[in-house]
Amino acid sequence: MECNIEWNGPEGMLFVATTGSGHTVAMDGAPEGGGNNLAPRPMEMMLVSAGGCSAYDIVLILKRGRHQVTRCQVTVQGERAETDPKIFTKIHFVFTVTGKNLPEKAVERAVSLSHEKYCSAVAMLEKSATITHAYVIAEA
């Protein structure tokens, strides 16, 4: 796996990343850090990556269990250290899983399996941050 990230200088702090799969993502900084607020911050992208990785797992696990999942939404909140490097120290995920007659045990199992076994992003972040999660089941 490889990505290429290029500064879009000479003004500001806009970076454009191209992934090995051929997709592009922009990242920028806050104005107080020299950016122009044109795109998400790199650290926000880390939370997005962890949320996307875990939600992907949850949907896949539920589908493989032949459950009628129709939507999966996740809110990820991260707290960072006060001093450099300002790593994440706490990350909390709240999943809202929507479907028809979704058994609570199946959703709970999918969330747990994602966080304890499958999600690579969560596994890396839990080396420095306390990871917690909750879930809500909504009927479609």
C-alpha cells in the first residue's frame, strides 16, 4: 500500500494525497497554522479512517450473518494531548446501525469484533489512546 502526498504551495498548507487505488484526498490546516481551511485536517482524517474502517467491518459482519442492515452511521470524538506531539489520548465511537429486525446481540458482536479483532486503524490508535464505543439500533 502506498500513498503520495504533495504540498500545493507556495501559499498556505493545502496538501493533496493520491492513494495507491487512484483516489485523491485534500488536507489543509487552520488559518492560525498557516492553512486556509479548504479541507479536513490530517488528524481529522485519522478519526475518519478509524470510523470508516470500523463501520466497514460492522456492515460486513452483519451482512455475512444475513442480517438486514440498511445503514451504518458513526460519530467519532477524539481528545488529544495538550503538548506535542498532540496524539489522541481518548477516542469514542458511537455507531447507529439501522436495519430490519436487527438483533441486539448481533450488532453488539459486530461492534466488538471490529474493535477487538478486525479494524486495523483502531488497533493502531489503541496503542496510545483509550478507545471506547457505544451503539444504537434503529429500525428501518
